[in-house]
Amino acid sequence: MSLEPDLQTAVNGISNLRITTDQKLLDGLSQLSNCASKEDLHLSPISRKKRRPDLKTLIENQQILYYKQFLGSITEIRDGVEHLHSNLSDLNEICESMSTNLRASKQSSRNLIDEISKLESERKKLMVEKNLAQAYLNAFQLSGEDLKILRTTDSSTAILNEDFFKVFERIQQIQTNVAILLKVGHQATAVEIMDQMGLLHETALEKIYRWAQSRVKHVENPELSDVLAKSLSYLQIRPMLLKYVLDEYCTHRRSLFVRSYIDALTGAGNIKGIELIGGADPARYIGDMLAFIHQSIPNEKENLTILLKHCNKIDLNDKIVTCMSTIMDGVCRPLNVRLEQTILSGLDCPVMNKIDMCIKFYVETIEQILPVSNLLATLTELYSLCHQTFINQLRCQVQAEVGEYRPPGPDLTPSPIIQALLSLLGDLLKDTLPSSPEQAEILIQLVTSPVVSQINDVANRLGSPDMGVYLCNCLNQINIFLEIYPITKTISNTLKSQIDSQMDRLSSEQSSWLIAQLGISHMYTILNDKVETPLSTVPGMDSASLKIFVNKLDSVINDPESVLLPQIYHLSDTGTRKYVQQQSFRILAAIYRKVYEAVINPKNGYPSEILKMDPKTLEDSLCSDTTEVDTKDT
Amino acid sequence: MSSGPYNYSYIFKYIIIGDMGVGKSCLLHQFTEKKFMADCPHTIGVEFGTRIIEVSGQKIKLQIWDTAGQERFRAVTRSYYRGAAGALIIYDITRRSTYNHLSSWLTDARNLTNPNTVIFLIGNKSDLDAQRDVTYDEAKKFADENGLKFVEASAKTGENVEEAFLETAKKIYESIQDGSLDLNAAESGVQKKPTANGARTLSSENAEGRNPSSCSC
């Protein structure tokens, strides 16, 4: 029985073992299973018993093996840890060296930063300096580009461009700047820059001048005119250069102008030249020539105005006029030759007069446009030549006509020469009077005074009544001619007074003639003698004589013309004739009144009724139609 | 360069003729200045005016010579007809005498200009219609009979002034275009302007070769 409970317990123990759940046990068992081989299973229990210590040894061995294995592993680990340790130590070392390095680089960075900031400030300073230098250069030096432009431009350049003028203005600007620089001190630099700029300035001016001089003749080219005008405005600061350019221009235009003048004279193309047309009419020839010149002036003026339009530092008007004068002066010689030739070619007075007026007109016209010019001087000279020639010619012609003594015919009419000269004068006045009354007066004087003196000359060789009649006839003719012209008052008045004195002379001639015809001169003497004795007893005053007187008087009243001087009939002007007649009749009437008064005076002892007519009636009947003469008389 | 002073292709010469006081100078003034000039003094000899106009896209410069109407200047003014491309004959519609003298002016114009000269008849003072002394129809008939262009214009109001000057230029330009006007003739009254370094430049350089004094007499 003892065994039985043991076994029971063992089996129970085993059955109580939760083999399947206890992994450890399972592992232990599987481990143990390896220890017994297959044969072991068939061992008898005794052997099994015997084998129990073996198992224990086995397990112990196993354990020892395990420990050994563990020890080996631990040793390995220890080696590994030792290795790790050495590695870490290395790492540490490296880290430490890195840290040192870092510290060092940190220091050097700080140094660098310092360096940089230092450089930065340096840079700033330099920048300022650079700007200053640039500003200095801008203010006082030309850029390379500018210099290149300046260098590459010369007179062969087709057109001076904007850039060139900009460079030029910069040079001028720099010169102004230098002046300031000089004022504020920097003498040496300023002088140096000034020299340099002065040189450049001269070069640039020279280039402008050369260019302008070579191109100035093309001012009518629209592409050049503006640039030329600009160039000239820059040349103003060197008046001589401007003058040379303008001289060049004037010389060129002058020759062009002369050529066009010659072309106009000779005819160009299919147009008749002035000379061809003018052949027949010298006055028109000269007029056309002068008109051509006058008409060329506006074009020249326009050109010059355009050329000089930017010039503001000179007297523009004066310059233009001077240049125009120079250009126009070109024609002086050819014009002078032609005009002189025409003037001296012995033309008629009326033609000469026309030419005279024409040149005078152009002298006045040109004087207004070109007051100081050879052209004006030439024209003035030609005018005086023409005027002198004309006046001399007129004087000679008049002298020649009136020079020789031509006694008047028996009818005492004016010589036909007077009429011819007057009609010549008329021709002249027709052209002269409207434009120049002064000249007209001179012409009238020139023609009339020799004629009048010749008339006087002729008249002086005539007998008294003939002379009066002739003078009256001639002077009247002149006066009638002059009356058309309003300006001839003085001459006309002189002539009139001369005529009047001749009329008075003729009147007295006629009166003497009348008194002689009637034979009453002794009566007049007796009446004036204041004799004391009765007049009827005085011979020549007796009744018989008075009767004869009355008879004669009757015949005069019946036919007043019969008692006229024969010459009086030749008075061409009826007014004058009447006046003379009336004057003589008035004297007759006055004598009659005296006789009548003596007769009716009883003291003189005349028989009554011897003089039937009273003086008033006689006067009325003789001088009845004298109204017009009376008015003239008063 | 488009607005340059020489920006024109042709120069035409005009003359203005007609009796004294018909308003020749006033017409010119109205045309060049676009203003009416009251109390205009008598012209002495000749006066000058200029204006640039446009015909068929061509710029043309008119050089206008305004002559004195007074008889005493007739001898002087006749010399200015020479080489005119256009002649404007003016009369005053309120004064018949100025109209009656037209034939004498026309004779002068025909004799003294070249056959291609365009003659334009202008009846001035059309603003004074109430004082009219010459009817439009009568003048028109005269113009037609003589182959003249005709308008009535007023220098005072400017009516038809522009038209008359432009019409004349247009006709001259037509003559140039159809070749009847020879530009090379010195007295055609028309000058052609060079565009750039053109004909004129050449000819002027030739001129230098010629000694001007050698052919002057």
C-alpha cells in the first residue's frame, strides 16, 4: 500500500499538471525529451532507476553548458561594450575637436564681419568720391562720345546734326562752369580746363564755320536751311567768321543774280529778252531792267531772313540790308553800262523825260529798301547824268529853235516855232506833272523863258505899235497854253503883267493915233493953257473948228473900227483889241467932256447948241459894249 | 523739315492791276493777312505780298506784285507784267468807269505777259450791293467773251478773295501738268524749287565757273 498512494499522488500530480498551458514546462519537457534516446523508453524500471543520476548529471551538464555558453556570450558582450566604449571615446574626442574648431571659426566670422563693415564704409567713401569725380567730369570735361562727335565732324559732313550742336553747347557750358570755378578759387585747375576748352571751342567753331561756308549757298535747300540758320547763330560770337560766311553767301548770290539779270536781258528759253523788246522803246527798256532788279529783292530778302533767323546778338535788319546791298551791287556795272549808253544815245526830249522820271522813281524806291548801297549810288549818279543830259538837251533844243532872229510877218502872228515848243512842253508835262510838279515847273521855266526873251528880242526890233501887238499875240498864246496847268501861277502872272503893260502901251498908241486922226491935239493944248480970252476967239477953237470936230466924232460913232491903228487889227485876241479900243475911246470922251464944259461956259462966247451931244451920251455910245473890258480893267 | 521755310514746290508770280481805288491793295492784304485794311493809302509804284497755298497737295508760294492804279505810275507798273503767271484785273462794281477801263487793262495784260498767263477778272466791293453800278451778268458776259475767269469778291468781308487767288493758281498748275507752260522759260512766272541737292544746286555751281563780268556788257 505505500506505493500505491505515492503513485496515486504522482499520477494525480501529473494529471493535475496543465501541461498544455505551461509553456515553460512544455519547453522543459521537450528539452528533456532530447536527453533520452528511443532505447531509453524501453528501459526497465530498474535501469530507469539507475539512470536517474545520469539524468541529473545530464541536466547539470546541460546547465553547465548553458552557463558556459552564457559566459561566452557575456564575454562577447563585454568585448562589444568595450569596443563601444572605445568608439564613444573616439567620438567624444572628435566632438571636442569639432567644438574647438567651431569656436575658432566663430571668431574668424566675427573678424570677417568686422572686415566687411570696414570695407563697406570704404566702399561708400569711394562711391562718394566717384560721384564727385563724375560730377567734376560732367562739369568740366567732355565725354569720349562727345569728343568723338567733335572729331569726326568736318566740312565734308553732309549735315551738322543735333549731337554736334549739343557738344558745342556743352563746351560753352563747361566754359561757364570754369568761370565759376575760377571765382571760387581753384585757379590752376580752372586755367588748365579753360585752356583745354578754349581749344575745343575754337575747333568746334572752326568746324561750324567751315561747314557753313561750304554749304551756305544751298540755303534754298529745305534740308539745309534750318541747320544753316542754327550754325550762323552759333557763329555770332565770332563776328568775323559770321561775316566770312555771309561774304561767301553774298558773293555766290551776287553772281547768280548777275547771271539771271543777263538772262533776263538776253532772253532765256523761248521768251524775248528785255533788250530785244526794249530796242524799240528805250524808256521801257530801262523801266524793265530796273523793275527786274526791284523784283529780285524780295527773294534775296527772304533767303537772308531765313539764314539769319536765329541770330539774336546782331542788328538783324542792318545785317540783312547790308547783305542785300552786296548782292544787288553785282548788277551795278552791267546796269550802269546799259543805262549810260541809252541815256547818251541822243534820244528825244520826251523819251529822255520818261527815262528821267523812271530812274527817279527807282532812286526813291531803292532808297527805302537799300539806303546804303552801290546800287543806290549808281542809280543816283545815273539819275543826275540823265537829268543833266535831259535838261541840257531840252535847253539846247529850245535855244536852237529860238536862236535865230525871225522877224514876224506883216500880220504880226506868233512864229510857228512857239507853237512847236509849246506842244513839246505839253508832251513833257503830260508825263512829269502828275508825279513831280516841281520838275514840271522847272521844265515850263526852261521852255518858256527863252521863248519869251526871244519874243522880246524880236519885238524890240519892231516899231512901237507892231511891237505891242506882236508881244501881246505871242505872250497870249503862251498864257493860254499855261492856263491848263494849275502850277504855273507865277509864270502866268509875270506874263500877264507883261501883256497888261503892252496893252496899256497899245492903248496909249491907239489914243494918240485917234487924237491925231481927229486932229484935236491942239484943242487939248489950248484947253489946258487956261487962256483968259474967250475961247471962241482962239484959232483952232473957234466954232468952225468945233463943227469939224463934231463931224469927225459922228463918223467915229458910226464906225468905231475906222479909227483903229492898222496894227491893232492884227491883235489875235479880240478881248485885247476891244480893250485897247475902249481905252482910246475913253480918252476921247474925256477930251470931249473938257471941250463940252468950255463950250457951255458963257464966258467963252460960243453960240449955243454947237455941241448937241452931252459927254455922257458920247461915252455911252462909244464904250457901250465894254463890260468885259471894264471888269478886266478893275 | 515738313514745316521748313522752303517747304514749297513752286513759286508763282502774280500781278494785280486795275484802276485807282478799286481795292487792289485791300484784296492783297485780305488774302495775305486775312484782314480788311480800312483807309488804305494809294500805292506808290508797286508793292509786294506773299503767301504759301496748297493746290492738289502741292505747296505753292505766291509772289504777288500789287501795282499802283494811278495813271502816272502806268509806265512803271507795266514793267512788272513781265513774267507773271497770273494776272488779276480788278474793277469796282460800284463805279462803272473802272469797269469801262477793263479793256485797256486787258490789252496791257495780254500784250505784256506771256500767252499762258492766267487772267482773272474780279469785281471788288461786292459787299456794297446797294450801290452797284455794274451787274454781275454784264461783267460775266465780258469775261466769257474774253476767256477770263470771273468772280465778284469783297476785300472787306473776304468773300471770294481766297477763291480767286486759289482758282488762278489751280489753272496755272493745270497748265504745268498738261505741259503747256514751259517751266524752263525764264518768264513763265513759275519757278520750281529743288527738293534737296537737286537741279538748282547743280546749276548754281555751274554759274561759278562762269565769270559774271565777262558776259555783263
